[in-house]
Amino acid sequence: MITVTINGNRVELQQPMTIRELLETTHVPPNYLAVEINADVVPRENHVVQMVNDGDCVEVVTLVGGG
């Protein structure tokens, strides 16, 4: 089991996983969002390969249009 921080909340996960798997596990739609791990923005094309590991700090920001 690993512990990560997602948007300021500590979360326990069964194992390390990719960003894409994390979004699916937490039921966050992968569209219109930005993800950063440990203060580094992860490009969308890397969501399927970038791993979330024990102790990581993940920020998921939903993009909202407006005027």
C-alpha cells in the first residue's frame, strides 16, 4: 500500500499506478484538466506512462472556460 496526497488530501492506494489509472480509480474524467506531480506539470500524453508513487503530491486542476 502507498500513501499519496491528492489536492491536499492524503489517500492510500493499493499500489503505484499511472496518472491515467489514478484518474480512473478516483472517477475523475480525464478531459479538461491538468495534473502536476511534486510541482511538475505532466503533459497529457504522459498520463498513461507517468507513475504515481509513494509519497507523491498530486494536484489535479479542472479547467473551466469563462469570460
